Amino acid sequence: MSTQMLSNNTHTDKKILKSEDLPRHIAIIMDGNGRWALKRYLPRIAGHKAGVEAVRGVVESCAKKDIEVLTLFAFSSENWRRPEKEVGLLMELFVTALGREVNKLHKNNVKLKVIGDRLGFNARLQKGIANAEDLTKDNTGLVVVIAANYGGRWDITHAVKKLGEQIEAGEINAADITPELLDSALSLTEYPEPDLFIRTGGEKRISNFLLWQLAYTELYFTDVLWPDFNDAALEDSLTSFAGRQRRFGQTGEQVELKKGA
Ligand code: FPP
């Protein structure tokens, strides 16, 4: 992809991205809620609440653009280390947001999926998650994946355990293990790998997000705090993505030749 492939809209003079330049799968670390609140002399939870509004906006934009999958890092395996009160309030927020949004998501043909160790959550949240997944399971539009109590290392360890159990049961041999087989035991195996990773809030880290699945993903970091991540901020990330040449280990010349073929 190149910037020449961006066509101009003569009416607004705004760059419009062609659908073939858009990522199929976007994965986001939504960082900066706490700082957003602090700047306004508000409690951190007010930042998370504003973060939910930003989630709504990004889900709507991705659905409109026919993005296939949007994966959001809502709560990492490491977030349990936060003060107990913040963890409790975050859980409440998840339950409320799920209850409030799920019918609207369903009406808009959005499929909701949660990845991560859900057994770590209380029974009410586990039930809310199961209900939301069940209600939306046959929807064919945007897939919204919420990574909750998720960690990339947890995901890989969990997959290796599953394969280990299959070896113990005599179903496969150690020699059968290939990257493809390991991938099939991981979260998100049914979806294309993320094309674009976005992290808001200024930090330039992966922070134990989708470690395996991000192998060839384009990384985009922005200082915008998550509650401020609006349509314009999303457009900026998509424009940056559209200007990159994805080589997957090949040379630039090979990629250009293949495109011309
Ligand atoms: C990081 O900001 C954000 C989180 C740990 C929670 C993210 C949760 C939401 C956006 C709300 C709910 C999401 C869904 C899907 C319903 P931070 O607290 O680390 O910010 P800081 O770095 O400024 O302190």
C-alpha cells in the first residue's frame, strides 16, 4: 500500500481511504483513562467511564467501515495488581456496559466474543459474558473481541497445555506440533491476524497483549489518551496504516511485483 493509493474527495478535500487499504483486523490497547481523569481532577473511574464512550465510537466507526474484527484490551492479567477498589469498579463497569450495550450491538449485527481467563471473574460477570456471546453468536457483521483477564503469555501457555493434553491422550505426537497447530489452540485462531495494532496514551509497549498474533502486525502508537480517541484519531491511524508496505519477510521489490501481477 502507498500514499498514492489514497484518493481525494474533491468536495471536502479530505483523504478517503479505499476499502482495500483498510485493515481487516484492528487490535487496540486502550491506555490513558487514568491520566485523562487526573487532568480533570476526577477519580480514575471517571476516565474508565469516558473510555467506554470511546469504545462505543470506535465500534460504530469500524462497523461502518466494514472492518471484520476489532480486538480491545479491556483488562490484562496484570491489572489485578491495581488497587482493589479500582478493580472492583472496573468489574462493575464491565457488567453495566455489557448489560446496556449488548442489545444494541445485536441489533447492529455485531458479534461479541471475550478472550482471556474468564474463570477469574465473579459469577455475575461470567454470566453476562456468556449471555452476550450467546445472543450475538450468529451475527455476521463486525466481530468485537474483548480481551479480559487476558495476557499473551497466558494464551500461549494455555495453548501448549491443550496440546500437551492431546499428546498425553495419544491423539497427537510431539513431532506433529507445527506453528499452525499451536495457532489452532490459541485465542483468535478463527479470525485473520491483526493487521493494525494501536496503542493510545503515549507508551510504546505491547504489554503482554497478543504476543503470537502480532508477529506481522503494523504497530501504531499515539499520545492521544483513550477517552479522546475519536473518529479523527482513528482516521490518522488508518492513514498511517495505508501508507505502509507490508512485506511479510519478502523484499519491497517482490511485494511490488506481486501487486502488479
Ligand atoms: C488503561 O488506562 C485502561 C484500562 C485498564 C481499562 C480499559 C477499560 C475501558 C476503556 C472501559 C471498558 C471497556 C469495555 C470493553 C466495556 P489506565 O487506567 O492504565 O490509564 P493511565 O495509564 O492513564 O493510568
